Amino acid sequence: MVVLIASVLSLKGGVGKTTVTLGLASAAQHRGVDTLLVDLDPQMNATTTVDPETAVGALGSGVDPAEDTADRRPHGSATIAEVLDDPRRKVVERAVRPSGWGDHLRVLPGSERVEAHNHPDPGSKHLARLALALSRVDPAPELVLIDCPPSLGQLTRSALVAADRAVLVTEPSLFAVTGVQRALEAVQQERTRGDLRLQPLGVVINRFRPRVSEHEYRLQELRDLFGPLVLSPVLADRSAVQQAQGAAVPIHSWPTAGAREIAHDFDALLDRLLRAGKIRRRG
């Protein structure tokens, strides 16, 4: 049985939401926590990083999507799009596969075609499909990390319906602060619809540059707005993050001092997340 499902979201693009998801996945893999990474973002950046070969296959073959059903595709070739089309156990089994990062991380790969599921006003039956699919993953992971698209449609709402915790990502800039306010409102709206299991884990501030006056100002603004919901540590803007992602390797495996420092920060954020689900540390 899944111990903890966490949705990572921001309603503004470009703040490093996928970077935070991948950093948490790297920390979990490094620690030996059996983790499933679900890529709901049609840009598929998480899939490209943890399993480039899978990402190439998920871009589509030119076959009419109406004819390219999961039942006709070979074992291991389904994506999140097919799972949301049809969350039966055999479709989920086709989609979930090992990642390129190690034995403790599996991936439910993204697809450009998942955008077809991003309806602005979905019904409850459609919103429940992701949660149903995750309940059918075998063997069940200890931790699920869902990388959401930067919009509040069916995909992000499905992730919130499925989740125990919401990780809200922002950066210290004016419009990003507005985006995280909207994301927190979205979490509260799902709770008012009856999903009382869902709780905000907190706000992760990404790409912070010390001694930059605008960043210092926005950091204080975020702390004033969200108080204890602002999580520590704040993530510094490190070139090692982009370097590791470009090489499609976990940040914990990138051999620089900057990578080691931010990997330590992701370990601390993972600790906070695991405490929410009471997952024990191994080793």
C-alpha cells in the first residue's frame, strides 16, 4: 500500500517545479525509499531526465491517438495518457517501468497527449482516475511524487485529489509569489470539496540568490504571507542542478561541491516529507 503521495505544483511556469520534484526523487533514490515518479506535465521534462529513452518513445509515433490504444501497444509502452484514458490494472502495469536512476525509482512516464485530459471543468469521475490508477501500482511504492503542469485544470486537480501532501514551489519574484498564492487556494478548494486528507506540506522557495535585494525582499514577503508554511532550507540557485539534469543523472551523483550542497538541502526537504508519511529511513 502506498504510504505517501505528494503533488508538486506551482501555477506559474518556470519556477523550477520539476527541478524540485527531481531533487526529491534523487534524495529518495539515494536513501533507498521505493518511489514512483508520475509525470503529469505535457512538457515531459521529468521523464526526459530520469529515462530519456522512454521520453523519446512517449513523444508519439504519428499514429492516430484514437487508434493507438494501450491494449494494442506492446508491453511497457503505455504512458500517463493511456493510464488516464483507461486506469485498469493491466494498463497501469504497461505504463510503470524502471527509471534510469536506480532500483528504488520507477516512473510513470509523461506524454504530450496527456494535454487532452486537461479539461478546465472536469467531473469527479475523471478527477478520480489518477488516484485509482495509483492504487493499482504493483508492487506499491512507499512514496509517489507527482510533477504537475503549471495550470489548474483536470491534471493538477487530479493530482491534488490523489495526494496526501501538496508541495508548493515558487521563486523569489513578484509573479511567482502570486502563483503560489493561487496554488495554495487550489489546495484549500480541494479540501472544501471533501478531500480532507490533502494538506499543504509547505512552500519551497527555489532559485534564491543571497545578497540580491529583490530576492531578499521577496523571501521576506513570502515569510510574511505564509509564515511557517515556508519550508527550510531555501534552495539556492545552483548551476549544478541544470548540469545534472542535462546529463540525466540524479543531483546526488553529480560530482561538484555545489551539487553536494543542494543535494543536502533536498535531503532535508525529503525528511520533512517523509515525516508527514511516517516513512522510516533505511540504513
